[in-house]
Amino acid sequence: MEFNSLCAKDLEKSFRYSPHNMPIYQTSAFEFETHDESVSVFNGDQKGFSYSRYNNPTTESVAEKIAALETHGIDIEAYAYLTNSGMSAITAIVNSLCSQGDIILTQNTLYGGTIELFQKPIMRSGIETIFTDFSSLENIRKIISENPKIKLVYIESPTNPTLEIVDLKGITDLAKQYNIFTVTDNTLNTPYLLQPFKFGIDFIIHSTTKYLSGHGHSTGGVVVGKDKSFKKILWENIKLLGLNPSPFDSWLLYNGLKTLALRMKEQCTNAEIITRFLEEHQKVKRVNSLYLKSFRHAPLVQKQYKNGYGALLSFEIAAESNRISHFFNNLKFCKIVPTLGDLDTILLHPATSSHLKVDKEIREKNGINDNLIRISVGIEDVNDIINDLKNALSWV
Ligand SMILES: *Cc1c(COP(=O)(O)O)cnc(C)c1O
């Protein structure tokens, strides 16, 4: 018997069946019935799949779900492409909007990897980045008016791990006056909490590795856009730079997305309770949290968020910084893990991990001192998390 003679597709022809969950199309390429079909799929006359780096049914259907989430309840249409990491989503959009000689304007306080991406590979390709303070629109206007080569404003809100909020509408209004594109990293919010298109943002990226996938078992990214004229170049860049995800990772993301709302709800509830606990603890000097009653960006939070304020917090321990290790080493329930957005509660010491490569002076100026601890709150029983933090804090 010939190896290929009985395939799932033959079964599909012999009787009807329909998988309730989306199958993983774990194939690098697709067959054509006829030469004519091959010709028309390749020249674009007919929609079809040919090669998985170009497009894959599992990947495409998940991308469409994310586009739907980002536009839910808003009267616009969007498209999305998945990539194999958050970094490759940023690479894809920057490459689609900017070319040699253009300038990116962004914040001092980006995700560490994004700072390095802008300072290293993107810089080497002739695209420069200006890092500045985004808390003042006047400051942004001044820089934009002095630098006509600024092509793109890149935003992260809230900042990680100090949780500063950026005025999305204020910045997009300003950028539009100068015909500058806006891109925002919506990883920490997810569309369940914040939909950047409502505030005029042009493109959204996510590291799906975090909350969208939510279980800490896949690495991925997504770019969401609404201006159709950039659809082709974005797809072409992902295809030619090889930024596409594996069908398996897309499928893990598909499963994760099903519980996005449930997870976020629980994580936000827990994050608010943990904020109250930390605020009142005598060993805690300062808490960074959108749930603080006295939060300095409260009006922006009210304006931009729905359903909750996220589940990332950070706090400063009131002790000598050499006591930090006693805190971490006495955690029993929560774990030390350098990621965020998983189902379980995980902590990290930014100064010696995510921000290790950032100059100490710059780091401290941005509120990331040696006593700062970041906590990504999970879905566990909140009393288990609090008891663990209480015990670990008693050791500092
Ligand atoms: C993790 C993260 C990234 C990078 O994503 P990867 O999936 O690790 O490539 C970008 N932005 C933010 C806010 C992140 O948390």
C-alpha cells in the first residue's frame, strides 16, 4: 500500500465529520487539486493555502479572533497577523512603516527587550530612535516639531514594571497633526481591559506569550491594523523575514483565548485585593498599582480602561536591599519566574533580571531601584497568595 494513500482528507471525502475544536494544521505546505488551482492561488485570484510560512489555517483563524477582540463594540474593521514572538511583531510593524533615515519616537521606560531592539538591530538598519518622557504632551510636541523625520510614535501603557499610564488619545491626536503613525504595545492590558483603537491608535501589537495565551506554554506575537493599505506589506514582511508562528503555537493561543475574560476577571480581582494588602504592610514602602485610590494617573485610567485595571503590580520593600534575597528565598507558593501573565502568581526582581542591562542611573531615575519587586498576579485563591507574601515579608 502506498504510504500516502489514506489521509485524513480522504476520510473527509468518504463521510462527513466536523471537529468541534480547531485542528492543528501542522503541515508546512498544502496540496493543489489541479495545476489551474495552483496558478490561481499563487497569483492571488483565488483564496487558498500554499505554504505555511505564507499562511496557515490554524494561524489565520486565531489572528482573526484577535482582530475581532480588538474591535469588539467599535465600528471599525481590523486585520491581524500572528508572529512567532512579541519581538517579531514589533520588528514586523517597524519594518512595514519605517525605512532608512526615519526616526521612531518612544518612551524612556519600554519593555527592556524593545529598548534593545530599537538600539541594536533597528538602529543598525538605519532607523534611529529618540527616547523621551511621554508624561508631557508639550514635550512630545516640541520633539516632533523639531524632528521632521519622525515617522512613528511607539507607546507602551502601562509601563512595566512601574505602571505609568500614557495619554493614548492625547498622543494620537498630536501624531495625526504631523502625519505620524502610532503603534501601541497592548500586552499588559489585552483588549478585555483596553481597546487602543478607541483612542485613535493606528496599530496594536501584543506579546501573546503573556495574557492572551495566558498559560505560559507558548511564545508568540500579533500585529493588529485597521488601515487596509498596510495589510500587504505587513504580510509580506512577516513572510519574507520568516516571522510566522508554528501552527502548534497558534493552536495553544487559540485555546488560551477561550478563557481570556475569565482569567482577566479573576486576576484583576486578586490584584486589587493584593494592592490593599501591600498598601497597608509596614515592610512595604511604595506600591505601584492602578488600583491605588490615590493613583496619580487615575483620570486617564478611568477614561481608558473597562472591566478592570490589569494584574501587574510592583512594590518597594522598606529594608536594606541586601534583604531582598530573604524575601524571594522564603516564597513557597508564589514562584520566581521572569515572565508575566501566566495563570499562577509569579515574582521577579527587575534590577537583576529584566532591567539588568539598563544603566543603574537611568533605571533608578525611572523608579526601578534595587528594592523594587514585580508581581504578576495569578488566578489562585487570593488568601494563598497573601499568606505567602506575608510570610516572605516577615523575613526581610
Ligand atoms: C514580553 C513582552 C514583549 C516581548 O515579547 P516576547 O513574546 O517575549 O517576544 C514585548 N512587550 C511587552 C510589554 C512584554 O511584556
